[in-house]
Amino acid sequence: MILIAVPIVIYGATHVTIFFIVLVGYTEAQMIALSEELLNLWEDAVNDVYLNEGLPANENSVLVDQFIKLRLENISKSHVLNIRLIRQVESTFRSGILLQLMCLSMSLVGNLLAGLETTFSQIPVTMLLIGIDCYTGQNLIDASKAFGAAVYRCKWERFDKSNMRLVLIMLQSTQKTMTVSAGGVAGLDYVSFMFIAKSVYQAYAALQSK
């Protein structure tokens, strides 16, 4: 039974989890890179025009505005693509993640009821599996918030009116933080991890008292 269960259950679930981590991690890395690009956008524009073109220092240069506009459009498109990717990941994995967390939670309760002296090796692995999903989701939330802060701190007050409108549109799109949820019930973050740990202990305490 073990030889049959390991390839079917463990092998498949591990690959799905790795695929989930790669997709969300890719989006997280993209958001962090876009945040850094936004924070250095004004300096990059000035350096590109004044150093490469050899023009006099004039911050109202049309070339600076054109450089910023092109970069803002590319950043905005990348942001929209990342949002779409996360939505696809959400719709694909939300039910599976919820089922996985429920099974892992019941497994933790069973391990605790069986006694730590016999299940001391299973409990850390189970907690690690739950923690990986929550850690991945929390990193995505942090990257999304960092991108929103970078949009506001990109020195937009020095841009022309056309570029200011682009920044305003980007600010509006960052008001909703990018998250991945478990079946739409709860987002994957540190709060959910602590809630699961608390619920598991409460269930164990209730069953142990009986």
C-alpha cells in the first residue's frame, strides 16, 4: 500500500506544489523588479537623456517625458499581465489548496492524538507543508504592497500631466492587493497560518478532553 500511495499521492502533490510556488514566485519577483524600476525611474530618465544624449540639464526636457512615458506604459502592461496570471493561478489552485489544507489540518489533529512520542517526525513535515503555501502567499502580498508604495514614491510630481495620469491609473489598480486564497475562504498569509495552528490545537484539546 505504501509503494502504491507514495508515487500517486506524494509525487503528484509535490509537483503541483512546486508548480504553484514557481508561478507565484515568478509574479513576486516581477513585482519587486517593477518596484525598483519605478523608484529609479526619474533618475534613469535624467541619466539616459543628459548623459547619453549630451543635452544640457533641463528637467523639463521632452525627451525625459517621452522616456518616462514609455517606461510607465511597459510597467503598467507588466502589472496587468501579473494580475491576470495570479487570477488564473487562483482559479486553478483555490479548490486544491483548500482541500490540501483541510487534509493537512486533520492529519495534524490525528498526529497529536496519537502522541508526540510516535509522531514527532510527521508533525514538522505537515506544518512545513502548510507553512510553504502561507509563506508563498505572504510574499506575494508583500511584493504587491511594495509595488503600490513604489508607484506613489516614483517622483510623479515631476512628471508632465500625461505621465501623471498614467501614474494615477496605476495607483487605482494597486488599491486591491494581489492575493492567493484557499477556496476563496481565506487568503494564504501568516494570519491564516496562525489561524490553522490555533484551530488544530483547539480541535486536539476538545477531542483529548473527551
